[in-house]
Amino acid sequence: LFVATMGGGIFRSTDGANSWTAVNNGLKTLNITALKQYPNGIMMAGSYGHGVFYSTNNGTNWLQSTTGLAYRAITALETTKNGYILAATYGGGVYQSRDTLKTWKKSNSGIPTQFAHKFTKNTAGEVFIATNGRGVYVSPNDGLSWGIVDTTGIEDLNVTCIILSGSNEEIIGTRNGGIQYYDKDLYFMWRTPFQPMMGVTSFARSSNNRIYAVGTFESMFVTTNNGRNWTELGKYKDGNEIVAHTPKPSFVLSQFNKAAVQFSNDYGNNWATTNLPQQALNGAINTNTNRIFAATNGLYYSDDGLSWTKVTRFGDTVIPSIAYLNGVMVLSLYYQAPPPPPPPSDPPPPIVKLYASTDGGNTFSQMAYPPNQAHCRKVRIGY
């Protein structure tokens, strides 16, 4: 298990996240922006300003790969169907390595912009990339050349997010043009299902292939038919913030502007108010016993998603993130230490702790946490 950080480098866990070790030997920067594993096991890391690094011994040592890589602010890494490696940069376009990280060559043929954001692949191995101001491009040949995805009907070329539907149609979110999907069945153009003059910031896909969208609009929307139609799930209190978590199929926990947490057990069609506190809902997971845990100001558990009980171990301490995999639950804590006695001085830094449970949340053990690290906002288990 590897974690990339901005400012702390790369950390590795070999015991299911019970302990972490910094593995930065050979790195020339601690600002790591992307991690990707090559099919033969080589670990690759993209950095901000120092290009790409790779490790052949599970992260123990890192070597720099920058020969030919003139622009070194890496935004994403991707592997292709024939074993090539692609690196997206913000300001230098796309680079390609055909010899497993020995050398790099620019691979912008057909892309008229140098600002690349994110890769995604379809089941046929075609690689898509979202760009700032130029729309979406696709490569059928491992990034050797790129062609623009038809712009007919597109509302905004500033693509902020992209996801592929279950039928491999592109669905995009744009800065000012709302949600659009590329209709490959009838119109062969971009179609706007609703509200074209709003910004979209994020898509998320559930295990049953529902796609959720949030953005600058005051609602959350969901589609069950590959972006053709979207259903409004709820509104903001004042348009400031919306969060949603899907701990298990059909279960959705949603909160608008830190108001009461709502629960749905039918994919968001009907909602009921839970007894969770009106604090920020930071995450929710489902254990292998089907007990749900919610991370907020304190840790809560529920067997039905509607009625919640507090885990007394953590009191009202803020839990920014929670994750669960194969019987192991990991969560992070964040709280302000009490200030020192007079004379007055600056308060000490916040205290960050990491806990794990291997028995469904009945007991928790504190784990080692990288020293001198900032607020832990997200934990994950697995690659």
C-alpha cells in the first residue's frame, strides 16, 4: 500500500495500514502528484517540478526518469494497451515513454494545447484526455497521435471532469456548460440533458453503475441511463456545500451545508432524516458484517442507516477520513492540543492520530503515523 503526499513524499505500508514508513530514498522532491503501477510491478510516481520517478524494489529506492522530459510538472500517469507509458503535464502537454521509463518524447500530435489534466481508458484500450480550453482528445494508438472528440454541440471546451458510461460514451463536466454526453446512437453529437449554464466539478460512479454529479449548482443529480436523463436528489440550504457517501449498494448518506444528514436505501429516490449530528459528514463505510460506520465529529455506527450510535472511544473528536477493506478499518483523528500556560504564546500544532480496527469497529488500536505530518484528510486501503 502506497500513499503519495504533497510535501511529505511517499509512504508505504506492508501490514494493512497498521504502520507507515517513508520511502523517499532517491526522490528529489517531496511533492508527489501521481502514482501508477506498471504491469510488471514497477512503481511510478509523478512529481511537481521534478518529473517522473520509478522503483523496481517496491519503493525502497527511487530513480529519476527525465531524459527527454522537458516539462516536469506531472498531473497524471497512464499505461497503454501495448505497454507504453504516458505522462500528462500542465503546461507541457503529453509525453510518452516507449522503453519503460528510459526516455521520453513529446506525444502531442493532434493536441493544440499544453494543458492536460487527466487520462481515462475505455475497454478497447483507447486513451482519453481532458484539456483546458480544447475539449477532449482520444488516442487509439497508445498516445502516438491524438484526435479531437467531435465538438458538435459542445457547450464549453473547458472540461473539468470526464467519465465513461457503461456503453463507453463520454460524459463530461465543464466549467460553464454543465453536463454533456456524446450520443453515439442517434445524433452523433454532444447533447445537454439539463441546465447548460452551470459548472460541474465532480462525477462519481456507484457499484451498480449509477453516476452522480455535483458542482456549482444547488443540487446533486444522478443518472441511471448513461447520462441521458438526470434526476435531482436534493437541494442545498444556501448553495455552499454538498456531500454524499454510498457505503453499500442502494444506500446513500447525503448532507447539504452541514445540515441534518439524510439517508436513502433506494438509490436516492426517497429520503429520511438520521440522528447523526449536524456536523460535517466526512465519510461512511460498510463492514463485512453489514454494519455501517460514519465519520463526523466522532465515530458512529448503524445497522439500518437511519438510527446511529456513537462509539465512545473517540468522543466528539473530528474524524476527517475513514476506509475499510477485508476486515481492516482505518480512520484518522484531528484535534487542537490545549495551549501552553502563560506567558501567552502561539498554540501548539494540531495533533494527528491514526487508528485501525480489525473486529468490525468493536475495538481500535492506534497506529504509527508519519512524524511531523499535516492534517490527514483522506485514508484508503489497498492500491
